[in-house]
Amino acid sequence: MIRNKITKLVLLFVVAIFFASCGEYNKILKSTDRDLKYTYAKKYFEEKKYSRSISLLEELVPYLKGTGQAEESLYLLGQSYYNSKDYLSSTQIFTTYYNTYPKGEYAEPSLYYAAYGMYLDSPEAQLDQTKTYKAITEFQRYIELYPQTERAEQAKSYLFELQEKLAYKELMAAKLYLRLGNYMGNNYESSIITAREALKDYPYSKYAEDFQMLILRARYELAENSIREAKPKRYRTVIDEYYNYINSYPSGKFINEANKYFKEAQDIVDVLPAT
């Protein structure tokens, strides 16, 4: 009985606080005192009531342009969106801040959080990667401008992660071309070209060996599916590609497959006439 009464009293107290808080917030919203509104916008931000902070700051930021509070208010709005996990809006605000105040007090974190918001908005590898390229560009700009900051190493980490995503997208494309084979054209050559370009663009990628092996695999499949007259030249290309692979990866994860292609290509070259 006593416990139930205490529980009811606690609930009543919480409800009273809630309505008092809502009443206070509604009064602030209706107020015409911008200084008061700004004070409460910062108060709500500190209390992690970001939706309230956003509502007030969205109204105040246009009026605060040209004042001593202009930079801080815009940055606080970006942080409010960021902490609300609205990364698209936060990126837009942080980008606006950096473009407006490139030498401002909050320029460094604004550029970082703009890039980070783009990173979080980067889609899966199989989708369009326009946002990924934008994030990479912004992280590169951040690292170039602020190489000694605490966030620089994290920015590099995110940058490499995004580049790996692009490399993986190219890997999937090269594999798809290989599977298509001679369907509606020479897709083996397309696989080779895609893999070679990816190796140029991402030479330190964790997928580098996969690209190198794809080239050898595509060379072999191309030779296998060629007319007799073209086979000697194409199997010799398989042998050349085999040496490219083992010179780069003498103990590679595909070494057994590579040795198989080499042996088959060598045996065929030995019996076919040169062309």
C-alpha cells in the first residue's frame, strides 16, 4: 500500500516536471526576445534536448548573421543536428559554416564533421558512389589543412575505408565481367581493364591480390574460349600474367590456381604452332 502511494507520487512529480518543462519551452518559442531564445537554445543543447535547440536555432541563425553570435549559433545548429543523428542536415550546416567562415573559430571541427557526415551517408558498395567520392574529397581537404590535429588520424582511417569501398565496387564489376564471358561481346577484356585500372587507382588496397588474380583468370578464360588461331598468343599472355602474379605474391592465396593455369598454358604453348 505504502509502496503504491510512493510510486504514484513519483509519477505525479515526473508528470508535473514534464508539463512545467513543456510550458517553459512553449513560452520561449512564443517569446520575441531573441537573446532569451538564444540563451535557452544553448541551455537545451547542454541538456541534450537537441530537437528544442534545433527549433530555436533554425529561427535565430538568420537573424544572428553579422553579430558576435553568428558563428557559434551556426555551429551549435550543426552539432544539434549531428547529435540528433540527422547527418544529412548536419553536413549541410557544417559545410555552410566552413564556406562562410573558413578562418572561423569552429572551422576545423566543422570541416571534419561535414566530411564525417558524408562518410556516414555513404551507401553500400553496389550503389552509386557519388556521396563516397564527396566524402573522400572532404577528408582529403581536412587532412591537407589540419594535418596535426587529433582528428587527422581518424580522418585518414575513414578516408582509407571509403577508398576500400570503391575498390570493392570495382572488384565486383571485374568479377561480373568475368562471369559474363563472351556474352554480347568480349567481357574478359572488360574484366582485365577494370582490374588493371583499379590496381592503378588503389595500389595499396587489401583487394590488390584479388585484382591481380582476376587478370590472370580472365586471361586464361579468354585463351580457353578463343579460336585456334588466336590460342598460342593468348596462352603466352596467360604465362606472362602468371609471372606478374607470382612475382608480386610468391606465397599468395591463389598460388595453386595460378600454378594450374600456368601448367595448362605451358603445355598448350608447347604443342601449338606459333602465330
